Amino acid sequence: MLDFLNALMSNTADQFGVLSFEVHALVAITLVSVACGLVGPFIVGNRMAFFSDAMAHTAFAGTALGVLVLLIAVNPASTLDAGGDSWIIPVVMVAFGIAAGLGIAFVRDRTGLTADAVIGVFFAMAIGFAAMLIPALSTRVRFDAEQFLFGSALFASAADIAFLLLVVVLAGLFVVTRFNAMTLAGFNPSLARTRNVSVRLNSYLFIVLLSLVVNLSIQAVGVMLINALLIVPAAAAANVSRNVRQLFALSLFFSVGCSLGGYLISRKLLVPLPGSGPIQLGPSGVIIMLCVFVFFATAVAAALRGRRIHGADCC
């Protein structure tokens, strides 16, 4: 499959007269934006913005654990190059992310603590675990954890795109099969239970999906862009949406539009600096700023027409 994807994108690049990495980047950004546009309304509607941010940062701990597993499993007695066996690290990242997400939900349901307090504890645990291991392991494994976590779509590989295709399919299936249940649970959990909707099961399934979206997308586009695309387009859509279906449609439109528009702006726009040559802006940063601009534009539009900004209450 990877050979097929490489050949397909190479042929596409040849037909349009562009470099192969640009096709990889466009495809990766499009897939990530579609997945985030589908998942984002559930995050906003269920007030899970802090939760999604915590999921992204557990990737630090997942990376550290993956490097440790790589070292032990391949050759614990020598310095390693993670290149050939780097698949081990995303697998461990995903498993750790799912475990951390389900752990947060389980502790939240079994204790009287607020959700943000539980998330804060797990957040601190993940960062502390990573800080404890990564500096020590970096001397044994030739693996750039920072690049792994803060990657750029310009370096997206065929393997990254294959993972992203899987993410889009899973996100689409979740929306199709769980749309009504998740919408009702986000609006009124008590009413959802009276309609025989398993609120807890749907919550846990969504946490698993969110963990997959975050951890399988980080390698291609980085933590910062994932955090922005999961929340900002959906929040912008909530400013002007009149119903839930419109919320999802606008969230998807804003996510894909800002992603592709931001990428093209970053590639075409050169910013002149006095005393030196022009610089090219980073694509992730441009995409994020465009998303934020759309959010404030929709907030102003909602205010001008006298509509109270409901945000998460749209769901």
C-alpha cells in the first residue's frame, strides 16, 4: 500500500509540475483537517477542549515510552538508529494515549473530582514521565523526539498518509453511527439516558477515537496544529451555526478551508526583512492564525446580527 501511495503521489506531482513533497503535504493537511473538522464539534459540544489538549501532550510520554520499548526490543546493548524500527514508537504512542484517555474518564467517573482537576493530574504525569526518560534515552537512540512531536506536513511520508486515511475513515464511521447519541448526550445527558443512550460507552468510544486522531496525526503535522484544528474551526462554526448539522458542515468547511488556504499562503507569500532576504512563513503557524482570524470574524458577524454566541450550547 505504501508503494502504491508513493507512486500515486509521484505521478500526481509529475502531472501538475510540482515537487513530490508538496503533494504529500497537501494530502496530509487535507486529511488531518477533515478528521479534525468531523471530531471538533463533539469536542466543543461536550466541553472537552482541555481534554483534547491533554491528549496531545500525552504524546510526550507515549514517545518516551516508545523509545524505551524500541531500545529494549531491538538491541539494548548499543546505540540505535530508530529509522528501520520507528513503527514501534507510534504504536506505543497510540496505546499509551488510549490508556491515558480512558484513565482520565475512569477516574473522573469514580471520584468526586472535577474533570479539569483529573485532566491536570494526568497532564502532569505525562509531562513528568517524558521529562524523566527522554533526556536519558536520547543518548542511546538516534531519534529526534522534538521533530517527531512537532513535525511539519512538508515532511509527511507515505506511512503518515496511510495512518491519516485510517483516521479519516474511523472519524467518518463514528460520526455516521454515533451522531444522534453523541449530540443528545452533549445537550442533555439525563435525557439521553432516559432514551436508552449509553452515555458512558459513547464517551469512552469517543475518547479512543480522539486518541487515535491525535496520536496518528502528530507525526504528520505536529502538536500545535492538531490542537488548533480540533478546537478553533468548530468554535468558529458554533458562532454562526443555527443547528447541529450546520455546525458540523461549517466546522468541516472552516477546517479544510483554513488548512489549505494557510498552506498555500505560506508557500507563496515571502515576507521581506530589512538587511536580509525574504523569509517564508511556517505552514502550521499560518494555518493556525487563519483559523483564529475566522473565529474572530464569525464572532463579530454573530454580534452584528444581534445573535448571542452560544458556543458549546449549539449541541
